[in-house]
Amino acid sequence: MLLFSSPRFTDHSPPPGHPERIERGQIFEAVAESFRAGGGAIGPSRMATREELARIHTAAYLHTIEALAGRAATLDADTFTSPESRDVARLAAGAAIDAARHARATGEAAMALVRPPGHHAEPSKAMGFCLYNNIAIAAAALRADGVERVAIVDFDVHHGNGTQAAFYDDPNVFFASSHQYPYWPGSGAANERGAGAGVRTTLNLPLPAGATDADVLRGYESQVLPSLLAFAPEVLLISAGYDAHQFDPLGGLRMTTEGFRTLVRMLADLGRRSCGGRVMAVTEGGYHRDSLREGIEATIEELSKILE
């Protein structure tokens, strides 16, 4: 397995007290260093190009973010930039692209430990702590490389509205999201299934507050995994948010670290059977320090077993 990370992910600095704080990047660094010390490989990180970003985001939106380089700004009630944020966000998108390409080329799993997260960023606006939609940009890069069918699974506690918006009418990208509902951002109802040629390539698994590991895993077994197998992706991408953990302050689901481990194991097994182990994960939310680190470590451990 190849891990993508960089000390620069601590350079994005929202205001004091913001949940998406620098300490999250420090956790990523600690996990990466532990992985390296155990003999694991860390891939080089590079910034996504404007062409890569423009496959998902509008020219006007890219201009807005570029104009904020070097200064702090408020984009909405939850989303902020600091002087380094534009470059750090481009680095996050680049790491996600390269992790996805590594998985596709080698059949070896990869994971990108990045911030700011991405799945709420829509084509024309920032949202929910997110500037660029890292996983959507990675999926679009694979499509541009010639991959016909890409699947994205999002298990963050919040619906991946930006990723859904990017591919809602695209029959070649399957998007599945499990999330607390109704809850912020308000999207992700079960009847949101895609549009036009993309009907039935969006699958939402809305969960009530208080849902446990058993509830989440049951939904995956009965709905998400069969739909993924039917779609037969060539590469499986995972939006790995750990704020569905029972200790996380931003959500109301009751998952445990072992629940995340089991879920990732299920997805890894599907990736092994359906797409030859071509699986990539990229971090999204997760705001309780211990459960975030435990969830990432469990994910790395399970994805590392894909080729065994």
C-alpha cells in the first residue's frame, strides 16, 4: 500500500476554535510517520493543475479561490481560507489524483491523508470546510485517463453533496453515500438517484441519528455492495470521513472504530473481487482526535491486506 501525505497539510489554518483545525493535519503526520517507521512507503505530493481542477470546478470559482492566495477570507459561515490555503487545497487535490492513479496502475491500494476535506465543495462554490472536491477531481482524472467506470463510496456522517452534484447525470461514475439524515447539508434523501443518463448511478443511504455499526453495515450489505457489484467499477474510491464515530462532536451516529474497520474490510473485499484491488481512500471529516487516528489506522490496515 502507498500512503500520500505532507507536512504542508498543517499550513491551512481556519480561525481558532474551528473544528477543521491544524491538529487534524498533525494527526495525519503522526500516522504517516508511524507507517513509514513500519516500512511503509509515502508517495510524493504535488499540487493539482488548473486543468485537473477545471474538470470539476467552474472557471469563475477557480478564479475566486486563486484570488484568495496569500490572505485570509470567509467563504461562508463554516468555510475559511488562510494565506496558505489555496496552495494546500491544490496539494490535497493533487495527492488524491496521484493516489487514485497509483491504485489504478498497480492494483495496490492507496490512501491520501489530506486537508482541507473536499466532498462538500460543489462545482461553483466552497462549502462545509471544503475548497476543492478532492475525490471528485480524482475520479475525473481517472475518467480523463480512459477509465470507463469509477465508483465512489462516501461514509462521512455528512452527505457528500458536492460529489453527488459533480456526477449526478454521469452514467460512468457511481456515487454511494451513507450519512445521518436529516442533517446538514440537507441533501442525500433516498429518492436522490441521479438524473438523465445518470439515473440509478447515485445511491443514498440515509441513516437516523443514533444509528449503530449494525445499522450501517446492514445497509451496505443489502444496498450499497450489491449495487457496486452490478456497476462493476474499474476503480473504487472512498471518501473516508470518521465523524460518524460515536465520540465525534459534529455528528449523531454511533459507529465505533471496529465498525469502520469492518466497513473498510467489506469495501476492500469488494474492490479485490470487482476491480483487482484498485482501491483508493482520501480523508474527509473526523473531529475527535483519538477516533480520527484510530479510524485512519484501521483503514490503512485493512487496505494493506488487499493483495494478500
